[in-house]
Amino acid sequence: MSTGVDDRYALHAAALSLELDWLEAVLNLRLEQHFQQQAQGFDAAPPPPSLPPGSALAQLIDEQGLLAAERAVLALALAPHLRPGVLDLLFVRNQNLDRGFTEFGGWKAQRHGGFLPTGETAAFLVAGDDLARRIALFDLFDPQRPFMARDILRLDCEGASNEPQLSGALSVSAETLQRLQTGVWHKPDYNIQFPAKRITTDLDWSDLVLTADVFDEISVIQTWMHRGPELMRDWGLGRAVKPGYRSLFYGPPGTGKTLTATLLGQSAGVDVYRIDLSMVVSKYIGETEKNLARVFDQAQSRHWVLFFDEADALFGKRSAVQNSNDRHANQEIAYLLQRVEDFPGVVILASNLRGNIDEAFSRRFQSMVYFPMPDADQRLRLWRGLLPQNGRLAPDVDLEAIAEQHVLSGGAIVNVLRFAVLQAARSGTAQVGAAHLRMALAKELSKEGRTVA
């Protein structure tokens, strides 16, 4: 008889259930020790369970080499999502103070009625009164350690810089939660704490119209993406060359910079994430660095390509320091430059003008690729490749003349096509005609103060 539960989840649910059963046993023991003033601590806890092979939790534990204490902290962060009642015992009140126990930690949510753990809760669980173990827990939450660097767990103290570090909310990242429940890596999406968005395309290299020189430059980057580790190791480059590859794509808007970056990632089988620089600057000093650190750390562990669009906004010439805001902005720029320079993967920065990039940083690029406006022959290829070919183009359309007369980028040609198709649909015709294209061209050229000849 079917239970209505997808069988894909059964294996992962079984592993999580065993881990949460163990967490409950450990928590009950620690509370008993605490109230009976027993000194054994976490060492007296039962060993963690053996998990079903192939489960996502078992794989994560094996990948990261997690020890018992680390597994307990991870289970603690998972509990509010999967078995919130396990933590209800921590609501017990201190009768002497008529409030909760400080050593149990916890924080209040806006809607959730259960106990939500903090770093202090983790310290109670695995360290107790043992100061050496408490100090070791700080190391567990170090940004360079796997828990944080790979965004498995988070310890957030936003807006509370003067409070103890372990007072921060202990949580599991959405990506980790998704993986442990389904066995599938959730690809993070753009939000205020993750200022990057995955970019994809249905186009391929045949749709990209570039000069031979540009394609040659792109092939160099492709070679690095496929053979970089081999060259660093077998050719001895690692002794003198920093890992990673940094390239500047510059040229007018719409000339193929974003599409090229996307195709580079897809050809190498890796994701490309575009950094949204409008979301980078935060009102909290230090928050910008923290949010970007999440992007860089995940990109490093998952081998993403990072694409900084309109990079001159943050990678341009630094301003003279006139006030605290200028100092803060320059600190953020310096942090970004350092992370880009140290990133062991591929970073692509896009700018409309090469001169907008700080000269001190431009020397650190491995390549600088100029994307020019397409010439008449290239524009004709773009028109023919983008316009409908299944009888949707009216006989009165002269693509050769349009390509010759109107200097447009590939991105602008896409805009013209979109508007022309809309005009054809509005007029009730089944074909895009010369009049539709002329109207669309006039609309696009007017953006730059130009007119149709």
C-alpha cells in the first residue's frame, strides 16, 4: 500500500531520523548531567549511529570527515526544520531567575514557536563547562573551516557586533537542507545575503558572432578551464603562478560579454554566477564582506565561474578618503580585489570601458579581451541567426541593407527583433515585415539619440 511519500526521500529520511534520534539521546544526557552536576560531559554520550550507505547525510559526513561533536552541532541546526519538538526541553526555566538558562542559548523567532539554537546551544551540547572544548568550538565556526567556508552551517550575529560570537543564531543553509532531504544540491539563488545569480542560456557557440581574434582569446580561457590544474601541477607553474584565471571582458554593451562567460561555463560543465553589484553595498559595516564571502566560498568549493557585470562600479578607480563612507567603500573595494586575486577558479570582469578599471588591478588580469561592435558582415549573420526563418519573415525585408545601414550590437538587434515581433502580432499578421522592423529600429536607435535614415 502506497504511503504517498516519494521513495526518493525514504533513504535520506531514514538517515536523518537516526541522526535526530541520537541528538535527542545526547541532549537528554547533557541535561541530566547539567542538573545533577555530573562532570562527564559529551564524552559520556552514546556514539553517533551508522547511517544508510548512499544517503546524503552519510555522504556529507564522509566528505567532510565529521567527528561526533561536529555531527551533533549539524544535527542541532537541522532539528528546528525536521523535528522541532526535540529542542523543547531547552525551554526549561531557571527558577532562581525566572528566565531561561543562559547556558542553553536560544533566540526568538517572529513566527516559529519552537526553540531555535544559537552557538551557545551548541557549546552546551558538546563543550559544557570545559573551556578548552568551548574554544575548540570557535575554531569549528572559523570562516576558513568547512562548515562555514562551504556554507553548510551559519552563525549569524547581524547587527550585534558587540555581543558574544556564540550568541549568533545557528542555522543550516538552504542548500545543505535541500541536499540532506532530497540528495540533490540546491543551486543558491539571488537574495540579500547571496548577491549573485546563476546565468544560463539556450544558445550555443554557433550563435555567438565574434572576431577570430576574440575567439582565439576565449579558447585560451577554455584551455585553462579544462587543463589548469594539470598545468599548475605537471608543468610546475604552481611554484610561480597564483592559482585561478582572471580575465577582463570590455567593450560596448550588447557585444556578447555575458553570453561568452555563460558559454564558457556551460562548455566546461560548471555553473556561472553573476555578481549583482547593486546588492553588494550594505548599510552594515562588514556585511558586504560577509555576503561576498558566501559567494566566493561556495564558488571555490563548487568550481563556479564568477562573472562581475559592470565591474567598473566597484573595481574602478578608488576615491580619495573624505569621510567615513569613502573609507568604508575603499575597504570594500580592497576586500573584493583581494578575494578576486586569491580565487583559485575563473573570474571574469565585464566593463564597457577598459579605462574604468583601476590600473593597479588591471596588471593582475591574465587576459584582457576587447569585444568590438560587429561589422556589417557580422551584423548580417546576427540578423539571419536571430530573425525567424520558418516563413515568418516577409519578402519585403532586406536584411543586407539593414545590416549595412544600421550599426547595432547583438544585444540591440535582439531588442529590435523582440519589438518587431510584438508589432507584427499586434497588427494581426503572421510575418515580420519591413514596416515592423523600421518601427522597431527607430525605437532602439532613439535610445542613443539616433534616427532611422
